[in-house]
Amino acid sequence: MPRIYIHPFAVPPEAIDVLGHVNNLEYLRWMQDAATAHSAAQGWTLDRYLELGAGWFVRSHAIRYLRPAFAGDPIALATWVAGFDRRTSPRKYLFWRESDRKVVAQAETVWAFVDFRTGRGVAIPPEVATAFDVVPADEDPLDALRAGAAGG
């Protein structure tokens, strides 16, 4: 079960905007896909959250774009859980272009744990929190990418 989940993919042509690089909405889609895949790898699939009657909703996103990405670029998207409090959890993301070993973007999503029936925030159950190892702020996720660690 990977602490830092690596989600490799090639930028598809349909992700490109009129300026010739990746549209910013695609980064959000990829972040959600990687978070969902990481959760499933830790044993928390959508079906399991549905059985529980609660799951993660986005409270906020922050993305820092460092360089453009283009169609066909090989990207490794690393994601990890950066902490937990009673009802929320920040998740970090790092987009790494494998061809030139450059960071394309860095991001964070704050996820809130929500009761599906009421739509209200609830405490994160211990069985959910313990399924994910928190990666400390002083740990460099680039080490996992440089080592070619695969999680996805």
C-alpha cells in the first residue's frame, strides 16, 4: 500500500487548449483520478464509501503551475495524504514530466469527510484515517519519482 501514490499517464490530445498546452481543468480531473486510485489502492473504493454512507468532498483546491505540459508528455502524478484533523484532510500532488525530469505543477486539495445522506461534515472514521500513512512535510516526494516508484 503506497504512502506516495504514483499515477503515470501521457497527456492526451483532448487535454490541450487553444493555446497549445494542457487546459487547467485537466489538472483538476487528474488530481481527482489519482486521489480516487490511491484511495482504492488503500482499500477504500467508491463502493466501500457508499456502504459507509460517507466519503470525501472537495473543500478547496490550490494549484501552482510551473511549466506548460503538451500532448504526449509523459507525466507521473504523485499524490499523498499530508495530514488529518477531525473532519478534513489535505492531500498534496506533484506533476512530474518524466522526459526532462521537471516539475510541471504542484497542488493541494483539502478534502472534507461528509455524510452522504445529510451533506454535512462528519468526523473521519478511524478505519479510514488509519488506511493512509501521512507523509510528513519534510519528506521529498521527488525521491519516490526519481526512484521510479510505482503505485498505480
